[in-house]
Amino acid sequence: MKKILIIEDEMDIAELERDYLEVNGFGSDIASTGEEGLRLARTHSYNLILLDLMLPGIDGYELCKKLREFLDIPILMVTARKEDIDKIRGFDRGADDYIVKPFTPSELIARVKAHMSRYDRLISREAPKDEIEIKNLRVDLDSRRVYVDNEEKPFTAKEFDLLVFLANHPDRVFTKEHLFERLWGYDSFGDITTVTVHIRKIREKIEEDPSDPVFIETIWGVGYRFKKQ
């Protein structure tokens, strides 16, 4: 049984989410604080996290950042906020998607299933036992690790897959829409803003000067291109 961690301080909402999930065959645990959620995430195995944005103590943004230090499973933020800046902040800290309150049971389950399905497909693919090595960048496809000047850089699952996709198609220009469809899929109900955020985070990890990138070039008005030379 797939298991989901619900981090939500409003117990009526948490129990409602749990009921929706259990009716659809998912197991779940509830944490009412960020600290408890962090502890459960470290000590238990989950397939997805539903993370409320407004939590007492450590808020959803900071908690998402901490979770991303050791987890690459889908994290869906649950929030009443609809502003783009809030979405960008969440994507910047590693969120995969947003569910805006109030939401219907069908929307919650559809998003949970979409993200789980996409994540399962990504991790079930047999990666070739090979490497991508360009200049000081080395990507181990078998172990899904990235090294710059032989120093390992932490990558989430989607950051890794986005980097590999671009590196495997050097000198080709891809629009944000194409990358979003390829890596996230329109069934994820996400926002192409997350592509921009992920590109920026990748640059921060592999580029000596992210403002003057050597590997991932911005083609203004079009999209992105991975430069092989």
C-alpha cells in the first residue's frame, strides 16, 4: 500500500484528507507540526507528502527545504494562497505542485495519483550504466549522482532528470512548455514556472557563475539549450 504523510495543523482538514486517501486505497500518517512531520519523514518510508503551508513554528516553506535535503519523493503543498510569488517560493524550496484550498476530493486524489505515477515511472526506468562527462561536470547515470570538480552536488529527482534530459540533447533549444510536459507532464496540474525555478537551482549547483552559465544557456523568448562545448 502506498503511504502518504500529511503535515497539517488543522485536524479537521488533516482527517478529511486522510479519509479521501484511505477511500482510494492509500495509507497515511498525520503530523500536526513541522517538527513532528520532519521526524516522521526521517524515520518512516513514504511515497508522497502533503504539506500545509501555514504551520506553527517551522512553516511549510522552510520544512520543504529541510525535507529536500534527504527526500526526493513528490511534495505537494496545500495552501489557501493563490499568488504566483507564493508558488515560486514553494517551487524554489523543492515543492512539486500546489493544491489550493478549498479543493474537491477528486482534485486531491487526481494530483496525488498523477505525481505518484510519474515518480514511479522515473525511478523504475533502468538507467544505463554510463556517465555524462563534459568539462568539470560528471553525471553518473547509474547511481544518479552529479559531480562538479569531483565534488558531489545534491540533486532532487526532477533536477537530476531535467539535467540529464538537456545534457542528452545538446545544442537543441527546448521551450519551458516542452520541458514541463516532458519532465512533469500536464497531468501533474503544475505550473511551467517550476521549470524556471529548477533551471536556476541546477545552475547554482553546476555553474561557477550562475549569472553567466557555461552549460545551460537561456535563449530569450524561446527557452533553454545545453551547450556541449
